[in-house]
Amino acid sequence: MTKPVILTGIRSNEEPTLGNYLGSILPMVDMQHRLAGDYQINMFVPDLHSFTTPVDHDKLFLSTIQNVKYFMAAGLDVDDPDTYVYRQSYISAHSELTWILDCFTYMGEMSRMTQFKEKSADTGESVSIGLFNYPVLMAADILLYHATHVPVGHDQFQHLEITRDIATRFNNRFGEIFTVPDSTSKQMEFINRDNGLRIRSLTDPTKKMSKSATDEKSKILLVDDPEIARRKIMSATTDSVGVINYDWDNQPGVTNLLQLLALMTHRDQADINSQWVGHTHYGELKTAVADAVSEFLINFQSRLEEIRDEQVLAALETSEDAVRRVADNTLYQVQQAVGLRPRE
Ligand code: TYM
């Protein structure tokens, strides 16, 4: 395994949303189609990350398999020789490296993580250490495989930056053991975007569309009935300006719809904007978005139904055997560096 590594994952805590699809699944699948041959693609399920927020533990094992199916239904070819699909908890090096990295990570820098602050505010008293420590496990996920490219949505940028900080700090102390992943600006260049993608909530467009949000109307799930998805879009919160503008600061609701329309129809944002900006009928824009989303869901869900559990399990087990060796090798180098194993 010597090719540069592109790596990403989606927690299997809740059903993924259109935000997860557009921010992570689709870019990863596009990259496989464009770049496999020159790059290695690691698509893994961070199942240990999945219960940093509450989950139904009876469903976790199957939702992990379901998670891989979403990538497959989106077009990921799991038989491609450069592609690896695996579960985090099946490669014990992830947990072991996390502990070691914990000891080179500071409380101060971790306390600045916006996602921890937001999620712990929602959770109240029972905030787990796991939620606090989540970015260090994420750093281990990335550093074990020397990944340079990590396509994630905007909400994960801070976690990518802390991964870079931890890797650099460790390398400065012990030598070039880790590959430092590219900066977020370079990541954006790599996937041809100006900014990290942030699909907004349909009911409060100042916030991101989040799979863990309790308000069902705020999110479109990949398993939503297309008719229900249509209704959610038709009732999306907009504004009282009365004219469609692409303006995240003042009209985030309609701007989110314009963004969704461009992404769902694979058209340039500028092209969509030139068609809609200046119009006064918000309902027509909503109908166009609802049509695109429900057509997408019908096709996506019919592909999803055809994927069998056995097919996914076979792909997972083959990949896990292969990547375990890489992860164990990196862990061993780290163990040698910190004095847990003899240095040859
Ligand atoms: P998670 O499961 O919360 O989200 C998975 C991916 O979906 C993106 N995303 C969005 N993108 C655009 N708009 C939205 N509204 C939106 N909501 C979510 C996220 O940015 C993410 O890319 N910590 C990660 C999982 C993880 C990981 C990793 C990712 C664990 N280890 C190593 C990459 C590399 C997470 O919780 O993602």
C-alpha cells in the first residue's frame, strides 16, 4: 500500500441525512471514480465514535453495515482493488493509538472544540469523556493510515486541524512517524470547492442539517419516504424578504435551497443562481428542490434495496484483514518511539 491515501467515515449513530450524503458520501464516491488507480481509498465506519452521543445499542451492529450500503448505493465500488471498507472497532490499533495520543494532547486545545461545546450544551450534565475525546480518536483514524486527503464537511475542519497539530507535535518530539494530513484549504482545493460544505437545517437555516437533531422536519434522511421529504422541503423556513437572493448572511433559508438545487441537479451554483435570483415565488423554488430531492431518493433507495448484508460483510472482512496490517505497523512504530517496545 504505497499510494496516497484518501480517507473518510460517517458515524453510524443515526440515519444519515442529505447533508452527510452531499458533504461526505458523494465526494468520496466521486473521488473513487476519478482517482482510484492513483490513490488508495479508505472508507471506514467509525462505529466507536457512534456512541459518543446516545444510540440504540441493539441496532448499532446492523446500522454499521447499513452505513456501508449507503456508500455502495451512492456508487462506491467495494471490489475496486484500491478501495478498503472497514469498521473502526475491528482494528484495535485505533483505540490503542488514541490512548497514546491522548497523552500528547492538551485539555486547553480540546476544550476549544466547537462541536464538543455545542453537543455538550445539548446533552447537559451527562456529557461523556468519549464526547470530549472524540477528536483524538479521529486523529488516530487518520494517522494510522498516513492519510493526506480527508474529505469532510465544514463541521469537521477543526478536528482535522487538531489532527495536524497532534501529528506535528509528535513528529517534532520523536521523528517523522506520522504523515501530517493536508490543511483544510488544500483539502478544499483537492475537491475543487471554495468552502467546506454545510447543508443547513430546513427549520433553522442558521444551523447545519444534523442527523442527531430531534426535529424530524429539519432534516432529509436518505431513507425518508420521497413524499415526506417533499413535504419537508415545501415547509422549509425561508424569510420575509420576498425576493430570492444567494445570501448566506441575510437569507440562509432560500440560499440553502439554491445550494441544494445546484448539488442535486449537478449544475453549477452560478448557473442555478442566474436562473432563480430576483424571482419572487419561493414556492416555485421549493417545488424545484422537492422534485430533485424526491427523484434522487426514489433512485437511491431502489439501489439500496438490492445490496445484501452478506455482500457487505464479505467486503468488510477482506479489507479489515488488509488494513489491520498497516494500522498495526504504524502503531508499532509509535510504541517504539514512546518506549513501549524495544528500538532496533
Ligand atoms: P459525522 O458522522 O457527524 O458526519 C459525517 C460526514 O458528513 C459531514 N456532514 C455534513 N456535510 C455538509 N452539510 C451537513 N449538514 C453535514 N452534516 C454532516 C461531516 O462533515 C462528515 O464529513 N467525526 C466524524 C466521523 C469520523 C471521521 C474520522 C471522518 C471519525 N473519524 C476520520 C473523517 C476522518 C463525524 O462525526 O462525522
